[in-house]
Amino acid sequence: MAPSKPSTKSAEDFLSFVNASPTPFHAVQNAKQRLEAAGFKQIKERDAWSSILHPGGKYYMTRNTSTICAFAIGAKWRSGNPIAMIGAHTDSPCLRIKPVSKKQSDGFLQVGVETYGGGLWHTWFDRDLSIAGRAMCKMDDGSFVQKLVKIDRPIMRIPTLAIHFGRQDNFEFNKETQLYPIAGLVAAELNRQGKAPGDVKKDNEEREDSENNFHPLKTPTERHHPYIVEMIADEAGVSTAQIVDFEMVLYDTQKSCLGGLNNELIFSARLDNLMMSYCSTMGIISSLEDPKALDNESSIRLISLFDHEEIGSQTAQGADSNLLPAVIRRLSVLPSAESSPSDSDASYEKVHADADTATAYEQTLSTSFLISADMAHSVHPNYPAKYDSEHRPEMNGGTVVKINANARYATNSPGIVLLQEMARRAKKASYVSSAELAKAASGVPLQLFVVRNDCPCGSTIGPMLSAALGARTLDLGNPQLSMHSIRETGGAHDVEHA
């Protein structure tokens, strides 16, 4: 009898998520849609949560529309009880269009871009690129509205220099002068507009002479190639004149897909860290599939997907902001479902409630647990010497627990013990990586990773959040190759493992 074929259902669902999420704004929007379909309700930071949140409820909030925090409150919640948390991030290294991006040289239209994060920028050469992001639009009623934009066709490319002009053992280039993509030909754009070369200067002079429309900054069509602004406006469903400003990044138009002889691999952009953002989102959703899942729950289940991890997290929407501490503080003092005393006992109960909630935040943090979910390194078959001989994670071998003696990761032994117990009880995956697991009725595999002493170690949001909160924290992530490349490789079955 032939062995059963492992399922790729989770991997395929992840592919639909990552293909629809070229930016953190899109990733949060897609997470929102999945959460709302599962019954989560949106709340605002500016609202008073005490009158909105109730035990047994499911809620989410966003900040800057690029960071999202979702949580489900157990029906038996009491102030000071623990919160089970997962933290991940929505951003990836990319090229962002500069505020003034209009460039042209030697008959080519070019676009000025700025590097975001620590990307492997040589991998961005000779790729079919497009743009995505958010546009701020002024509507007919005078209000300003954010519109998401994703142009689904290749419009830019960063061409390499032909080998005949200079052979290089190491591909080197200047990020400021040689990383600008071409977006077309000057002659073709003038022909589209029905203009001659001299008309461009004339148009600029006419705009400068106009006294009726004062703009503190140059308009988007002056700062960027007009056709790019037109494409953004068309995608946003507004006129070009309604585009006030935008934040756009470049992305690879090649779709993420399954790969490998047996479809056991994923070839994709932004695995770091949309895979763990996806797994976090679907993890909290799947844990609540049973309508009675929260009936006997005395804690809160929470995920927080942050922006700006790749640039240090020290922003209003980053993990080093006040976002998660503020959310936890507000949740820690939520009253239980039973805390509705009669009028005669109201004053007595209030005195004791105030005493309890005064330290509820500290009580909650002392018993809470945080998982920092960020992608890990798989062993590389072409560079085996870069890995410690006893710590060589394999794709589809299970989620990787990341450890570092210098606290670049927040993992410690009590956290490992707790995670092992969770993995032992987890639903068995369709992909079986060992004979021992094949015999077990439940459980998913885990792996360990420690960087070599003679290699630098990256970090995550784990250490900064564990320091800010004081909660026990563990760093983990699925193994991948080519981290920070425009095209990365991961294991298809590790989506299910996580």
C-alpha cells in the first residue's frame, strides 16, 4: 500500500496570503479579513475599552494600518490573569520610492528608490518589479482617505551591467547610483502624452506661473513620473488630482509557489516574516473554531504583528513602542463577567476591586508567556561550514527554537520546557519526519539552533519585548534559506508544523 501523500493545504493557503501581501499595509488588511471572518470585531485605541470588551469576546485593533493586535478573552477571565501571546512582524527588506523619485538618464525613465532594512540587494537586479503601498487621497467632501494600491504587472527593472563591460568575482555596485530601476523610455512616454521633448519644459513653466493653486510641496505629478501617479490613482479608484501623497515600495511580480520534486518546498518573497505572521493569525483563529473554546478559558489569547522590525522596531508601530504594554495594561484590569455587585454591596466591592486592579498589570505579566515568532535559518547544503555541527535545522523538520547565550534571542530552559509540552500535545501534522513521530498519536517536531561562535547572530523582537514586559519569552521560527533575498526558500510542511 502506497504511503499517504502529506497535505499541502496549509502551504497553499499561505501562498494566497503572501501573494496578496506585498506590503505591511496589505498584510494587515488580509489578516483583518481573516479575523473578521472568524468573528473578531475591530476596536479603536482611542475608545474606552472597559465598556466595549467583554469576557468571551474576540477583538482586534490596528496602528498605522501596518501593525495589528488581536485577542480573545476567556469567559472566566479575571483581572490579573495571564495572557498567552505571539509576536511577529509584517515588514520585509525592500526598495521604497523616494519622496521625489522622478529621474531620467540617457533616454530612460528611472525611479529614485531608498533601501529599507538589510536586504540582499544584488538579488533585486533583473527581476520583474512593480509597486504597491498606500495612497492618501483627498475626497470630494474634503476628507482624506487611505487607499491600498497593488499594481499587478511588471513596470520596472534594475538591469545588471553586461559581463563584457567588466568581469567581477564579487558583484559590487553603488546603492545610491546603480540601484535605480528603469521604468521605460522617455520617447515612449512623450509619445503616450502626445508631446514633443520641448513641451515638458513648457508644462513645468506653466505650472510654476499658476497663482490659483498654491501647494506647499510640489504636487505628486511633479515629484514623480506622471504616468506612475496615474497608475496609482487608477488602482485607488480616484483621479490623479486627488492623490496627495503616497508610500510605495517595489515588489517582485513573480508569484510565490510550491516547488521541489515533491512540492515539498516554497519559493517565495517575504517568507521573513509573513510566514510567521500568517501562522500566528491562523493559529489564534483555529484555536477558536470550537464555539465553546472560550467557555472555560480564564486567560486571554493574543497575537501582535508589528511593523518596522527590519529597521530596529523603534517607531510608533514597532515592537519597541508602547503598543503591546499599553494593550496588556488595558486588558489586565478588565473585570470578570461575574463582577457586577448589587447596589448594597457596590461600595464595598469597589474598594476591593481598586485594590486588585492596582497591581493587575504586574500580576498579568508575571504569569504570561510570549512567543517571538520570526523565521529561522535552515542548514545550507552549499555552505555547511557556516553552521554549528550539532545545530543544523532542516526544512520540514519542524519549527526551530532559537537560543543565544548573549541574549540575542530571549529563549531559556523554562520556556523550552513549556514549548515542548505544547508541541507534544499539538495535533499531529500530515507530514511525518521521523519514525518516532509516525507512531505517536499527536505532536509536532521541534528543532534547536545556535549560531557558531565565529559568526554574528541576528536578533528579533523577543529580547526587547521580554525586557519591556518581564514576561517569559521564547524565540522560534520556521527554517528557511536565502533570508532577506527577494526570493526565499522554505519548507511547505513547516507551515502546518507551526
